[in-house]
Amino acid sequence: MSSNIGAEAQAAYNKYLDAKTLDVKIRCLKEFLSLVPKHKATEEIVALNKTRLAKLRREQEDEKIRAKAGKKTSPFSIKREGIQVILVSGNHMPGVGKTSILNLLTGAAKNKIGRFTPVPEIGVYIEQKIKFQLVDMPSIMIGASDGVGNGKEILSQIRSCDCVVMCVDLSRDVNDQISMIEKELNESNIRVNMNIPPVLIEKTGSNKIQVFYLTKEAKNIKDLSELSEKIKEIVYASGIRNGTVKIYGKVTLDQIVDALNPSIVYKKVLILGTKGDLPHTQESFEDLKKHYSDNYPVILGSSAKKREFSPEFGKIILDFLKKIKVFTCHKGVIAEKPLILDSKMSIRDVAIKIHRSFYEKFDHAIVTREGARQYRKKCGLDYEIEDNDVIELFTI
Ligand SMILES: Nc1nc2c(ncn2[C@@H]2O[C@H](COP(=O)(O)OP(=O)(O)OP(=O)(O)O)[C@@H](O)[C@H]2O)c(=O)[nH]1
Ligand SMILES: [Mg+2]
């Protein structure tokens, strides 16, 4: 920012950039605008930030309206905003500290800590300009998959979210907590940290079931003809009489069963150990990592009481979801909010995501990449984007 604005205003602006909630952002931006000297040299910066403030206020109003409207409808139907992250725990061990974590990260639900959470509590966590919607779910009861304790509503939200945070109290039996949640998720057809099976099953007009192995990895599976027979049996038992089964990689029979079931969803779940300030929780955390790292690539510790939490929570989630953020740019002005895309995507995906017309009329893109050999590069549609790229699209 320009050196004309003064140290106090700069400090307020920095606070605004670091702010993690809408309320704090608004407060800091208002403070900045009251401190910044008003003259010709600061005219543009003041106008720009007034626009930002108005936009943030609109967002705040919208949130209030939605919160009110939400109360009239089911509190379990949550309008998704940004990257939705759901905090879950098992009700057989209540009070693991989900609401405390929600409050620590977003400021929401302060007076609800220490009381049973009957309906979802929602907060907004912002890191590096990326918005994460944190949902503190009522804990899952035994039998939730059969509908016990709003189980259907809770599990239906989990099915559609981006990432699940399984909260476990490190001062109590963690195996018991994890196995209970895993059971309910599994019985609701939610697969935890598993890859989507490399299988495509299509009904065809031919009068038989055919199995094709289409990649080198698939062709290298042992006893292919025996496997094919078993696959055909399973597919036949599902009611399909004519069809093709295309296999793209190493596959198990359980995965074939899952591939035949359209209600299966695959969710990324990370484990968050809570109450890391209590005695013996460090040992418990080490044990947790030792026994669960194979199935849970991300295991974090925390203490809401000591306000200890990973400062890069958002980045950890993005990496876990294999997503990156890029910034679009128009006439040299970089968009304030990033676009979130799957890693390994190309300029084509960016163009389509912004608007199809950008793809249809695409001429070239200019990609600015910090630290790259070529800082600004002219690129075509196939160019692979990376985290933090600034991308300007030009059409014909
Ligand atoms: N020592 C310690 N206590 C904590 C910590 N986090 C939460 N607690 C306490 O644990 C109790 C339960 O915390 P909550 O955040 O309400 O737990 P919850 O998971 O939301 O509980 P439910 O809504 O009933 O599922 C409260 O008394 C908190 O003060 C922590 O990091 N350390
Ligand atoms: Mg709670």
C-alpha cells in the first residue's frame, strides 16, 4: 500500500487483511477508513476500501437474513458457503470440545460452550482470503444411520460437505470414539478417506456382462480371469444382465460392490485431537498418530483452553482436498477473493469456471507466478496452473 496513508492506518489495514471473521474485517476496515488521511493521493485507496466495506456489510446482512430464515426452516438445512468443514464427534462420549473449537476459530457460539449442542452451529473462518464454513454438528448418536437423534439430517449434511473433522477427546479412550463414528459413517454409505473405485459400470445392449482391464495397472492384477468371473457374478446379482465393466486400476471386490451402489459417497476425514492441555494427552496423541495414520493422513492436536491450534488449518485442509487457490486479474487489478480449483487443473478449467464465454472466445492468458523462472508468461488453454497463480484471460 502507498506510504501516504500513515502508520496507524497501515496497522489497521494489516489487521483487516489478517482478520478471520466478517465482524472483525468490518471493524478493522472502518478503523482504517477513519485513520487514513483524505487527500488526492489517497483518494483511490479510500474509494476502493469504501466499496469493500459496503460489500462486507452486505455479506453480513445476508448472513443475518439467512440465519433468521434458517431458523424458520430446518436448522439442519445449511446453505453452503465457501469450503464446508463439519466437526463431528460421538454422543456416547459427550463434550469432546467441538463448540469450543468452533468458537476459537470463528468467534461463534461463545455462550454455548459446555452445553449440549442440539442443532448445528455455524461460523466463518477465513485464512488467506479463503472462506471456510465451519459447522459444529450435534454429536452423532449410536444408531444415527437409522435416524436416531436427527441422524439422517446430520449424516445427509456430512454426505454433501467438503471435509469432515472427526473430533476426539485426547483425555478419553480415542479408539472407542473413532470406532463408533466410523461405524455410523460406514453404515450410511459414507466411505472415509478411500479413493473412488477405478471402475465404470455401464448397461449395454449386448446380451452379456463383459469386463475390460484398460490400464497397465489393471492388466497386472493377478488371476484376471478368476477375478472377471467374480465381478460378473456380483454385477449380475445387482440386477444388471447386459453391461460392460471397465477397470482402470487395481480393484477389490468390495469396490465393485460400492461402484454398483449410487448412494456411496467418498469423504475426506481428518482427525482432530482436543483438550491437549490435559494430563497424558501428549502420549494419547502419539498413540493416535501411530495407529491411525494409515487411514487418516491428517491428524492434528489442539487445546481450545490454551488457544492452541494449527495456524495453517485452512492450508492443511486445502492440501488434503488436493485443491489450490488462484487469483484472476482484470486490467491489472487482482481479484480480492481467490478461485478454488482442483490441483493439476489448467487454464481451460479456470476459463470455464469463470464463464464459458471466456473459454469459447479464449485467445491467451497471462500467468504471473512468484518465484518462477519466467515471472509473467503468455499461455494457452492447456497450461497447468499452480497455487497462488495470478491469471488474466484475454478473449478474441
Ligand atoms: N481442559 C480443556 N477443556 C476443554 C477444552 N475444550 C473444551 N473443553 C471443555 O469441555 C467441555 C465441553 O466443551 P464443548 O465445546 O461444549 O463440547 P462439545 O463437543 O461441543 O459438546 P456437545 O455439544 O455436547 O457435543 C466444556 O466444559 C469445555 O470448557 C480444552 O481444550 N481443554
Ligand atoms: Mg457443542
